[in-house]
Amino acid sequence: MKPNGNRRKGRPPKFVLDPNGRPIVGLSYNKANSCYYATYSKPRVYFSTGLADALFKFRQWQNQQAIEEPYMEISLPSPPGSEGSKIVTWSECCGDPPVIAAAHAGESALIPENVFLEMARNFILKDTINAARKLGIPEIARMTDLPPLEPPLFLDKVLQYYIKRRKPSPEEVKKMKASWKEFCGIVPVRTVREISSDMIHDYRVFAVR
């Protein structure tokens, strides 16, 4: 399975590289006007001539977009005893209607990602022992024994806890507040548990420039 989008085949896009040589997917550079822009935007959306400022505006632009519903590409195998040319539906493969995808046996079909994930979620929660066996992940069988998650720690509270424990000087507090406000403005989440390594990496790129 792999995410699929409506992008034309041909010469692959050239993404901007961060200071570590990693591509920033979705951000490109136009040498003609020395400006960074959103790779797949139509009409083209420009941000800035400086990488740090462009990355910041690019992440904001991403968060503001009405994201197109992502799809998953899946292979629909031929059910036992059926002919290879038969049209196969998702219901025949997973045994759970409604039919949301169809293709010739052995070919690929697209289903909305949110539908696929909801079906996977329901499959696991319906019978964790059976799901653990079929998926080959024994830990799933013990999901019901896990303690409930603690309440999320919101980012606007983190700095307060840190300052309270460390007791920095007023000058340090001033710098910390400015940096933390900048970080919270870049990451698209509001709790600690939602922060990913990519978000931290994006902030690092912004901060070092």
C-alpha cells in the first residue's frame, strides 16, 4: 500500500534541501526570481527569498489548505476459485461491506484513506486476539489491558512547568518565552504527544537560519 495523489508522471520535482541535505518535500526554488514556492501549487504560490522565512510561511500555508482527501492504493487479489479477469470488489477481499473499491483481480484500486483506516480500526477493536493473530502483532491482543492515557500536556503549559522547576533569571525567561512562542507558532499541534521528529526538524531548520 502507498499514498497516492493526482500528480502527473514525468520529470520528478526538485525539492529544496535543508542544511543536513534532506529534501523538504513540497518546497521548491525558482532561480528566475530567487524565490521559494509550493511545488504542487496551481497557480504557483510563492513565499520568500530566504529559506528560514519561506519554510515558516510554507508550513503555515500547508496548515491553511483544504487538504485533498488522500487515497490508499491497494491490490485486489483474486478470490479463491474465481477467474483472473473477474472484477473484484473490496467487499470480496475484506468481507465487510460497503463496496468502496473495485478493479480486475490482481490490479490496484484506490480507496479513501480515512475509510481504510476506519475499517482497520474497527477490525482491531472488534476482536483484538484475532487481529493480533492475523496481523502478526501479538501486542495488539493486550490492548484492553493497557492503562488509560494521562491527560495531554498542552504546549502552552510546558514552559510554565520548566520555569517553575529551573527558576531561571528574568533575562533567561524572556529569551525562553520568545523561543517557545516561535516554536509553538511553527508546529501544527497543541499537545506534547502530537509532536513528531519532523516537526522538531522543521523548527531546527528555521532556527539555524
